[in-house]
Amino acid sequence: MSVTLPVKFDLLATDGATAARRGRLHTRRGVIETPAFMPVGTQGTVKGMLPEQLREVGAQVILANTYHLYLRPGHDLIRQLGGLHRFMQWDGPILTDSGGFQVFSLGDLRRIEEEGVRFQSHLDGSAHTLTPESSIAIQEALGADIMMVFDECIPYPAERGYVATSTARSARWAARSKAARTDGSAALFGIVQGGMESDLRRQSAEQLLEIGFDGYALGGLSVGEMAELMYQVMEWTLPLLPADQPRYVMGVGTPENLVEAVARGADLFDCVMPTRNARNGVLFTSFGRLSIKQNRYREDHGPIDPACDCMVCRRFSRAYLRHLYQSNEILSSVLNTWHNLYYYLLLMRRMREALESGTFGEFRSEFYRGRLATGEA
């Protein structure tokens, strides 16, 4: 299919009892079936996974990090070498964040101004400035298919006055981000901020809709708030966003978060949780989390999850995976990452199938049933 707009979103099915929806997002480098989870490839790689392995576990789109790739090896070098897709040998869609979250997480190493953010590199202490204009220029140099506006990720908790000031500034930065775009075939998403304040979330959404973007994201979530508050913010905000455009909830989250966010109308997600937990020996299963480092798995010849058909569960025992982790073997991270990403991507596929068949409610109940038995619900 020829795509004339940066992205085109088809709404294929909805769930009558919830706001969950099944869609199809067309980009210049392929179709993304939604709801979808994006593995995080911060440095131009999803740690421990080759590009073809990502395809094998079901990845459709990956996320790369503007801040980190700007500092090392540099966006100009990546552009000279043919862009990020060629550089990392991934031919599917790539979404790049704006760098805002990483910059704002630097704490005392950064200073926020109307023009942008001045910060010191976490690598060598060198001074840099990131603005809406430079963030878009970097993302275009990388060759991103979906770019994000430059914004401030508001911490939690935060005083209302700070939230209001930051949200207003992020709206101005969003307008500047759009004005800076020169690649009309790359999509640009706006990011709704507003902290945990319902009226400021509405204000932010309305301002972004007035500017106009190819899709919309919820930022400033999963920053330390309780899950119920996170879901409440989704319930306030997602219905304000256009039904015929993709909705992306940034940095979320656990399998439970994904199921609940889909039920509230979200389409796209990213999180380091499956890969980071894998490297720390924590595995996701149909019955909750499993810490493979525990001594009780020393002689366990069973798979991580009897209900999983991934390559790792078909071939390797818990005892072997524990041995790899305890021995600090590289293969431990590789196999654990394979399983966790497979689990996350299979979870999204099953939600898509449930929405297609009109059984999302049954899927959601079954998802929690196994966790109730183990206290993981």
C-alpha cells in the first residue's frame, strides 16, 4: 500500500465493554499491527538481540534514543553511514524519542530554559544544548520513521505551579518542534503532559490538537506514581485524543500495565522492563514474575513457563538458565531477553486476536486468573 501521509491509522475493531481497540498503523517502512509493544534499542541495539532475532520473536517496530545516539557515536556520523536503519541493519519502522526524558533525568547536570535545555554529558561532562529544533534535526539525521516532539517529562510528585509552568512550556516546544520538521515523510507525534492534574492534561491535549500532529502520546507516566493513578490519567486523557490517530503511552510498563492501558484505549507502548529484568534474572510468565537466580531452581528441569512456546522454553531448563545467570555467562542475558521479549510481544498479539474475535473481556479475565493463584495479580 502506498502511504501519502507520514502515517495512516486504520481502526479495525473495538471492544464494547472497554475502550480497547485493534488497529493498523501504516508507516513508510511497514505496517504496525496495534496494540503493539516496541522493544527499546537505546544505543541502536536491543541488548542481546540481533535484528533478525527481533523479527523472530515478533517485533514490528523498535525505539531508539535521540540523546544517547547524539552523544555517541553522533547523529552526523550515523547519517553519513546511511542512517540508523542501515547502521543497525533493521529494516522495519523506528521510533525515536526526543531526548527530553534522558536530559531531564540528569538532575543537577542540566538547566531548563525557554530556548531548551543546557546539560552536561553523562559520558565526559562536556556541555551541550538540546532544543526543539536540534532534537528534530537529530531525529531526522537518524532517519526515524516516527519522531517525538521535545518536551519535559514532569517528575512525580510535583507542585501544581511547576506542573502548570512546565506543561505550558512543553506546548510551546511542541509548536517549535513541528515548525522545525523538514522531512514530510517522517511522522511527528505530540506528547500530552500535565502531570497528575486532570485539567492540565486536558489543556495540554487541546493545545496539541490545535497544533496538529500525526499521532499523540501520553508522557510523564510511570515516574513513580501508583498504578491506579496512572490508569486514572489514561482515563482522563485518552478519550480526548482523535479516534482515527494512534495513541502512544510512553515508558509503560508491566504486563498488567499493558493490559489495563489497552483496555483504556492505548495503541503503542515501549519500556525497558522486559530487557532490563532479563539481564537481572527476572523472567515474565503467564503466572507472574519468576526470579531464575533463586536456589529452588537449581535442579528444576522444567521450562521457564510451561504455557510458553518460545525457543528458550522449548529447549532449556530452569536449572540451566539459573546456572548461566549464577556463572555470569553472556548467554544468560541473551536467552532471558529472548524469552521476555517473546512473552511481551505474544501478549500483544493475543490482545489483538481477542479484539478481533470480540473476546477481550475473556482474555483479560484469563490473564489475571493465573496471577491470582500465585499472588501476582
